[in-house]
Amino acid sequence: MNKKHTNRRTFLKAGATGAAGLTLASSTAMALSTSEKAATSSETLQQEANQISLELFKNDGLARPIPSKPTPCELAEGVDRSLVLGGGGVWYIAWYIAFFQGLEEAGLDMNELSEMVVGTSAGAYMGSAMRCGNMTHMLKTMEFYAKNPDQFGKIAPFTDPNISQQRAMKVSAAAKNGTTETIQTIGRSALAAHNKADSDGAERFAIALTADSTKDWPAENLYTSSNDCYTGERLIVSKEAAQKNKIPLARATGASSSLPGVMGPTVLGERYAMDGGICSNACHTDIVAGSKRAVVISLTNGLVPPVLTGVPHPIGQNIKDLQATGTQTMWIIANPPDINLLDPKNIGSGLESGKKRARTEAKKIESFWA
């Protein structure tokens, strides 16, 4: 073969290889372009969905964004003594009722002393029972289950979670921040969980423990917290918002304790709501910001176990932000042992711990609110 033919063959081979390379590069670029367009389209749809949701629900009066900096809340305007009750499971409900019963025995009627009460999960149970004069009912109920924990499952089947419940629990536990997107992801898993105690079940649970109203909102100056599963918005139910959306007190209490993978989610108006503790401000201290004095009671300092979600609870910073608005604050931490907060077998220890703690805090609260 002569040199001319060899050079021509080499040139054609190189040309073919280059063309193939260009074709491959072009195909890759096209695939990337399609992928990028799909991602952009998905983001655009999510943005549109968020806007649609905000527009449709803007007038129901339930969503209340958490301020990005210390800000007085109009709900607390002119209020002297406010009370904030955080969440913490069945153990904490028992602790609360024994604690407040103990304070009453020491001469402190916390219902009469508190001008406004913000309750989350276990705190919503306590707040509603207190505000409606049902503390005796709640105490007797918890004392019964302390002696008969096996009977507790009839109103709250918390044991033996199925795989959809396990998914919701694990997604919540895996959370690393409290962004709206994180709350939405947890909310999606909560909506997809097949809970034995559903929306109506959460309400029945609240009725059984607190004797809350199933028709109206008899409690004055009580605010319960929860989170919108779809939008990730923080929801606060006041008497005004409850009447506007036809939300009875028992349902709001149930929604505030609708822990992903355990209970609910619970319908509030036209929203599906989950536990108020699935939030970066787990005690919702910003709601009493601007009141003269606040007693804040939380399960822990937010940094140590036991916990019911992976969403960080910077309660110490929340307290500082509250104080920055001029609100004098007394912070009480229950400090339970590292136990299963949902196990009814721990109700007895909660009652014992709460009663004991009342004896050490009564004089301090009296002095703070004197």
C-alpha cells in the first residue's frame, strides 16, 4: 500500500473518531440540559405550589411564622404573667399534672395567676385542663393509668409500630435542622404513616385525659401549637382562630400532640397538623414575647436526652431571645431520666417526680410572680 493511501486512511479514521466524540459530547450535553430543565421545572412547580397554598390559606388565621430575631408578639401585649408549657410525651403529662396539683396545694393557683398560657403537646394537655377547670379529672386519670399501664393502650396504641410508622419516626429522628423544608419532609412521612390513633383518635385521646370540649373553645387566653404537614408552617390556635375555623379544644390539643409515626396527623380547619414540638422553637416562647414576666417549663434544656425528634431544640437561645424583648423569664426544666417518654409504665415515675418538684419550685414561683 502506498504512502498516499495510508495517510488518507489515517485521516478518515481520525475524522470518524472525532465525529463520534463530538456526537457523544453533544448527547451528554443534551442529557444534562434535559436533567437540568427537569430539576428547574420541579423547583418551579414547588414554588408555585407553595404560593398557591399561601394564597388559599392566608385568611384562616392559623399560620404564624417564627420571628428571625427577638420580636414582641401582639398576643402578649399588656400581659403581666404568662406561662409556657413545652412538650414531652406521656411521662411529661403525668409530671405536669402532679406538679401543678402540688403548686395548688402550696397555695399557688396557676390558672388564676397566669394571664395567658401557651401549650405544646403535653403542655397543651396541661394548659387545656388547667384553663377549663379539669385538673382533678386529669390527675385521677393519670393515677389510674399509673396503676394500670396495660389499660393505657386502649386509648393510645403506641406500641408495635408498623413499617410506615417506623419510617415517620426515623425520618423525624434523622432531622438535623428546623428549616421549613425539613418540617415538610417530616410532615410528608407523618401523612403517609398508618397510625392506629388517627386524627379522630388523637382527639379522643385528648378527651380521655383532659375532658376537653369537643364542640367549642371554653378556655380563655390559651394558645396551642402544631405544624402544618404540607407547608411546614408553624400553627398557633387561639380562641379567635378556633372559632373562625370551627376547631374544638380537644382537636387542637390532639393536633399539638400528633407525633409523627405515633398519632394523627390531625385536621385543623382544612390543614393536616402534627406535633408542635417538631419545630426549632419547641416551646414557642416567641408567643409570650413582650409580656412582663414569663414562667417557661420545658422537658430538658434541649441538648440532652430523652428526645422525641432530631429537630434541634435550642431552648436556651429561645429563652435569651424572649428576654431580649424585655420579658423577665423564670425557666424550669423537668429533667427526666433517659427513659421512653411514651411508655405508660413510666407514668408513675412522672407523677412522683412532678409532685416532688412542686415542693422545691413553689416558693420560687411565688417570689417571681409576687
